[in-house]
Amino acid sequence: MSDYNSKLLPPARAVPVPEGWQPAEQFDPFEAFLGPYFERKRDGAREFSFLVDDRHTNAEGVVHDGALLTFADAALGYALWDATERAPCVTVSQHSEFIASARTGDLVTCLPTLVHKTREVVFIRGDFLVGAKIIFTVTAIWRIWPKA
């Protein structure tokens, strides 16, 4: 973990940056493979997005739940970093509800919400949308590791 959140990784694929967004820094190799992810400021917080492409779809041609869950872990993790000054954290639990689907070319967005924070645990949630339509929701609990 010596390079944890310090070694910036390039995305595995060049994807056009959606208008009004900028690339989000990526440090996790798996997330970098599925990215790039994007960010922008909204209501004083960071909102996150990714463009669905052929790497993210299942055999039915819709976004795979694994791609959505990985993006959820990243988006909520970015917000968690904002709330903890980039403290090392791990996901304790993540609960998701899939409501609708997304397809290649869709921009999936999330503006995470910090629900509660203690010295050791953070509760966070997010609604994930395509346009104005919620496609899934996530609630998660994260454990903050003491800074070395």
C-alpha cells in the first residue's frame, strides 16, 4: 500500500471528456481499467460521471451491474476522501438497488451524499442517474484507517 492514493494512473482507454466535466484522478488499477471517470463541482460538492462503452455492457447490451458497482465504489470513495482529507478507507458494506438500465453512450452521474461521519466510520449514499432518471441507488459504510 505504499503507493496508496499517490500514484496517479492513466485510464485504459481514451474517452472524450463530456462537456462541463473534467477527468477525475484515478489511483485504483481496476477503476482505471473501467474509466476514465469524470468530475465537476455542483452545489459546492464534487459530482462524478462515466460514459458507458462496450467494456461496461453485459450480453444483453445493457450496462453490467459490476461496472455500476465499481463506479459507485469510486464515486462514493472520492466523496469519502473529501470528507476525510484522503484518509485510507475500506468499504465495510455496500447495498445497492437496481431500478433501470443504461446503454452504450449513456452518461451515468452521481452526486454522493455524506450521511454521517465518526472518527472511524463513514456512512454515505448516492443516487446514480442517466439524465434525470435514477437507474440505481447505493448506501455504503466505510472504515477509516488511521493515517500512518
